[in-house]
Amino acid sequence: MRTTYVIRQLVEKALYIKKLTPDIENEINYELTRLGYISDVDFEALELLMAEMDAGRIQLVASI
């Protein structure tokens, strides 16, 4: 079984564009709900995203 780490990929997208858009946030929430758990890799990615947001390097935007 191959693990894809979808949440990590979404976080990478947010880090690349330096914005957490509603679409990315909704996709992250969907994956969390669908999987029912979070892998260590995805958890670390979310921690990084939150740290970057706290530091002001990632903006939370209403829309693109």
C-alpha cells in the first residue's frame, strides 16, 4: 500500500504560494475527515504551516 501524504502536498502548495486559501484549507479538512487520522508526515507538515502562519510568512486569504 502506497501512502500519498495528501495533506503534506497541500501544505507544500500553501508554502509555495505563501497563502492559505479557502480551497487549500477545505481540501485539508476533507482529507482529515476522510482518513479519520493523521500520519506523522502530515502532522509535521501542518505544524510547519502553523509556525509559518504565526511568523507572518503565510497569509490566510478569503479568496484568490
